[in-house]
Amino acid sequence: MTSATGLLADYRAGRLSPVAATRDALARIDELNGTLNGFCLVDADRALADAAESAERWRRGEPRGLLDGVPVSVKDLLLTRGWPTLRGSRTIDPGQRWDVDAPSVARLREHHAVIIGKTTTPELGWKGVTDNPLTGVTRNPWDPAMTSGGSSGGAAVAVAAGMGTISLGTDGGGSVRIPASFSGVFGIKPTYGLVPVFPASPFGTLSHVGPLTWTVADAALALDVLSGVDGRDWSAGPRPAESFAAAVAAPSVAGMRIAFSPTLGYVSVDPEVAASVASAVQTFAELGAVVSMADPGFANPVEAFHVLWFSGAAASTASLSEGQLAGLDPGLREVREQGARFSALDYLAATATRAAVGRTMGEFHERYDLLVTPTMPIPAFAAGVESPAGGRWTGWTPFTYPFNMTQQPAATLPCGFTSAGLPVGLQVVGPRHADARVLAACAAFEQARPWQATRPPVVTGVTSGSPTRGKLL
């Protein structure tokens, strides 16, 4: 599977058909999903029918939309018409009516992407790894004994393993960036409101929708599709005047003021991760950026984040019966019980901390165009556990959740490997509404240090199989 932009070029030149591309993605799912568990639902019949319609449009020279015929997938937290959205939970009735698309899914359809299926998530998207009581553990394509990260773990696996080109994820505390970093793909959490959301997340304005892709150009193309106003989301902003694809067409960081914060002033980082990130940052200097060592200047806001996040967990489970609550992921049950004990004053105090961090970052970006950090302080750890050393998932994600609190655009891109062959991610953070700047910097790095030639070992030797036919996996 090539990139989305590569597929579109092949379709345009008549070198490849959307049907062939879709069959290839389905074959990889059949071959690898039993090991990786990236998909919880695949509808091959519907995907192939949509691909055939796309092929006919391309044959006539009349493609419609920016993603016509491109195989994509959707995280199973986003409503998708005709398919259940079970969110990794036994508490949701799959037999109810499923006749609404989330705004991001509706935009994919409007641009005639071929939606293959839905990708795995932890129960209700509550943590930074991907396992749930309904579909089990999602594994890392670089080493299936390790976690893929989460909560968009299935989306990261889908892209890394070539099971499609673009996968939609959500990110409330790092849930696009964590699995993208652990799984060796590109992911971006855009400025809050750039991609509209419906229904509103129980985690409130912490949660963003963003793409995971194999290339920066694919993410830029996806954001051109996904951004813009939807009447169901009162907080969504307008589509930017310039396309994101144009912003990455001839990227440059020459003259940019880039701050490198290797620890944010308070994080302990694995030495191999630190070395890879430091090397990557040097690349920006070689490309003409003015790179300085600088911490943003805020203290770890984890306790305030816990109030906001655990309250959201309580809200997401408020309507469940005692029997349903007993069947939840035990960690989710613990945090929702803690969240239910917080008061309105606790929530307002956490919101004030959030505002203070946002103000600090706003002032920081008056001096620096971008901030770069490690995405994760550690490489991927054993699959099936919330944390490698006990405690909550927030204990090992200190670089990600602060920028959900501030609503800034933040991307992660592959920048190296540990001695065990596990990916390392570099995080690039920009001021609010500077998504094009973040993408351009990532694209410039990608050109200087391309990662696309290296695929996960589990992908090697994939053979064609019979497409999985419209079933829950």
C-alpha cells in the first residue's frame, strides 16, 4: 500500500484502480489482523462496491472530491452510518439504529473515500493503550508483544501495516500521538475546532479528531477534507483560506524560531529516546531553523488534567446500570468512580489551571514559532497493561496531555528506533491555528529524513487473501 497521494497519482495516470488498492488493503487485513487486532469491523462488500464506483468515475475522467477511491478507516468512537459504533464496550447495544455519520466521517463520504471499516479503541477511549473487554488487545506492528499505544491504537496499526492509507483517530490526552509514536507513523492533533465533532465528547474540549497517515502530505490532504464548519458543532471554526496540501508542497523551516525542550522541565526520558530526539532536532538546525533550548515554563498539570479527564469518564458512564458498571474495564471503573467524587469547584479550579497553561504557551509562542519535544518519554512496552510500572496511563504520557489542555496543534513524526527496533517519535507543537506551520515543519523534516522505506517486520511477506466479508472481527 502506497500513500494516499501516491494512489491518487496512480489513479490519475491509469496505473492503478481503486478496486485493486482496496483489495490490497483488505488482503493485508485478512493476513495481519489476527495478529495485530487493529480492526473491529470490516465491510469488504461495501468497500469493494464503493471502489468499483470510484473506478468508473476515474475511467470517465470524472473523479469527485479529494479522496476518490482512497482506502481509509475510522476509529470506533466516531459514528459511522450503517455500522455500529461500540467503542470497545459491551454496554452499547449493537442492534440500535446507526443512521448518522460524525462530521469527519461525512466529509470522507463527500470526498468519496472508500471506508473499509472501523478500528479498535480502549473502552470508551479512556486510556493511552488499546485493549478492551469487547475485542481484546491491539498489538504493535514492530513487535506484537508490545502495545500499539492508544487510544487510537487500531488506527495506528491500520496505517503502519498498510491496511489503508489514512485512518481517523481522536485525541483527548495524546490518543493520536501516543499510538502514532509507538507504531512509527505520522499523526496530528489539529487545533481544537478545526475538525468539527458530533456528538460532543464526554471529555469536552480536550478531545480532538485528527488523521494518522504514512506521510505528512497525506495528513495535510486529510485535513483539507475534514476541516470546516458543521452546524452540529457550535465550537467548530471555519476552514482556513489556504489549503494544508499547499502548505506542505514546498516546505521550509529556514528562519523559524524553534524551541527544543527535551524534558518540559520535569520529565524523565529514556536515554535511547532522548538521543534519537536530540539528533532529530539537529536536522531542523541543518535546514536553517534557529534552534534554542527552552522549556515553556509550566509545572506538570497532571492533577488538573485528571480532574477534567476523570470527570469525563464519569459522564461517559453516568447512564449505566450497576450490572453494566461491574463489567467495565477495571481501570475505567476506578477513574469514573474518582471522577464522580469531584465537585464543580474542583472542575473550575482545574479549568483555571488549564487557562494558565494556555496563557503560558501563548506567551511562549510570541518568542518561538514552534516547540519540539519527545512525543513519548519511553518506547512501547508490553501489550495488555495500562502502564509499564503501575499507576495511571498519564504517568507515562507527560508530553502529550498538556497540549490538549491548551488546544494547540501538535504532531508526531518518526525520528528513529531503539536498539530493540521500536519507533521513537518527535513531537512538533505550534500556537493555536498554526496547523499549516506545524505540517510544513514536519514535511521539511520528512524530506530531510524520510522514514517511508522502512516497514514493520510483521508486514514482510504478506500474501493475498480472501477479503473479510462484512463482519465484526
